[in-house]
Amino acid sequence: MIQKAINRTFVYDQKAMKLRGLTFILSVCLITLIFIACKKKAKDKTEEEETKFDKPAMLANCADNVIIPNFQAFKSAMDSLVYSFTAFTQSKDVATLTTLRQKYITAIIKFQHISTFEFGPSESEIVRSNFNTYPTNTLTINSNISSGSYNLGTVSNLDAKGFPALDYLIFGKNETDASLIALFDTDPKAANRIAYVTACLSEMQTKTNSIVSAWNNSYRNTFVGSTGSQIGSSLGLLVNQLNFEIDLLKNAKIGIPLGKKSLGVTLPEKCEAFYANSISIKLAKECLANIEDVYLGRSTAGADGKGLDDLLESIDAMHGSEPLNAAIKNQFAVTQSKLNLVAEPLSSSVNNATSTVDAAYLEMVKLLVLLKTDTPSALGIVITYQDGDGD
């Protein structure tokens, strides 16, 4: 009798355990289904709200009033830079050198307003790497000039051409104007030097012309017609490149010279336009201004058109208790105010005003988080590039 009771109890316990297990599994499944349903409902709501938003108009505004005009302005600056170098080679004096340097500064400033658009035609031409890989490799430049034999299309010459190489060649390293002019005039390798600068300018001008032509023809319509949010869509490309540019601003333009990648050891020689040594902060400000223009859909004339800000507003994207768009706009303003406090040249400020530069850097980090984490999440966009620094 006792054994039968024990057996009945054992069987009952087994059934109870199975029932509890089944109940647990059903509960988990129910919770999962509810979660999926809620997530789908939220996604559907976002997609519905995005559908109501006029994406083609936003992309058309970006193409017609932001991207294409900036490329055209850059092309004009490049053409003027090429012309001024030709004038310098014909009359090698301080006046033509001064004009050449001014045209260089104008062109590299304009470059800050097209670097963001590294997709489509620009991606085909690999603009960022070909035009602005810095710090420049002066040893390779001097070797190329000395030998007179080089191929600017090879990877080994990426840091020996473009704006950084021109910066070194027309501003010089501790040369007087007279001694620098002599390098293009009476030096035994003067002809090689002129040929090298000509080759660098020619490559940049050719690539620029190709990009402008592509945007003015078929690519403009391709860009405007891609209205999805998937990988490879115009919105996906725009958001990814916008964030890539902020990463470059934070790291290459400010963080690396500040020592953020070298255990606090400052590296002033890694500043952008190091040899001109008076425009590094100016270039950072222009880069930040362009990022904000793209985000706002603001034209080169300053008109506020449809942009990512309007898209975020249309789906009621939030950052904590405040609208995400408001948080982003505020962070742009704060970042700009901190960057305005950093004095030129940056190569001196990273050592003499380290805390001021660091304050600007930290605000860039905050801006990056808002645009690289919150914004893609709200829009259902995948960030496809890797910066490797964990922000």
C-alpha cells in the first residue's frame, strides 16, 4: 500500500512537472508573440509615417540644392587652382605664389562640402582617399620628384598626392618664399617638381569633372528615385556617409592630433593642412557646417529645405523625453560653440590649449552618438561601415 502511494505520488509529480514545463513554454511563446506583434506594430507605424513623408522631395532637395551645387562650387575652385598653378609656373614670384596658396585654401575649404558624398560617382572615384589622405608622406613625394617616375593611381601613393601633397609642396617646410620658389625654378629637379604638381592637380581635376558630369546626368535621377531605407538606398547611403564624415571630423581632424589614438601623446604633425598651418580649425568648422547642412537639407544659399530633420519629425522620433531632432539640433549648436573656442593653428592648440580642444572633441562624440545610433535606429537604417574606435 505504501509503495503504491509512493508510485502514485511520483506519477503525479511527473505530470505536475510536465504541466509546469508546458505552461512555462506556452508563457514564453505568448510573451514572444506579444513582443513581436508590438515590435511589428511599431515598425508598421514608423513605415506608415515615413510613407506619408515626401521622401522623393527630400532627396530631390538634397541633390539639387545641396550636393550638386557643392560639387559645382568645388569644380570651380579646382579649375581656379589649376589655373593659378599654371600662372605660377609662367611667372615664378611671390605674387603668383601667394595667389596659388589662396586658391589652394579656397579649394580645400570647398572640398569639406563634398567629402560627405562618398557614394555613387564619388565612390567610384574614391574621392576621400585620392584627394585627402593625410598626413602626407613627404619621403615618397620627394622620391617621386627625384626619380621623375611614379604612378599616382597606386595605393602606395595615396598619401603622396592630393591636397596634403600640395600643402607640402606649395607651403613648404620651414622654407622662405624665395627658397620655395627656387625649388620650382632653379633647382636641378625643378621641372620634375612642376610635373609632379601638375600630375596631382590633373588627377583631381579629371575625377572632379567626371563626378560633376555623372550627377548632372543620370545619377541625379537614380539618387532621387531610390526612396527605400534598405542597404544601398539613397537614404541609407546618405546617413552612412554623414556619420562616416563625423567620424573623420572627430578622429582625423581633431582626435588624432589631440592624442586620442596615442595614449595622450599629442601629434600636431598629423593636423590637416599641416604645412599651411593656419586653417586646420577652419577646415573642421567647414566640415561640421556641411554635416549640419546635409542633415537640415539646407541649400548652399542658406535656404531650409526638406532634410533628415523633417523626416525624424514626421515619425515623432524621440531621444528620452525630448524630440530626437531637437536634441540633434542642440548638439550641433553646442559642438559648434566649443569648436569656435579653439584657436588656430590647431598644431599649437593641441599642446597649449589641450582642455579647450578636448571639450570640442567630447561634444563631437555626443553628436556622433545621436546621429550614428539614435537616428539610424529611428529610421530603420543599418550602419554598414566600421570605424573601430567604439566612438
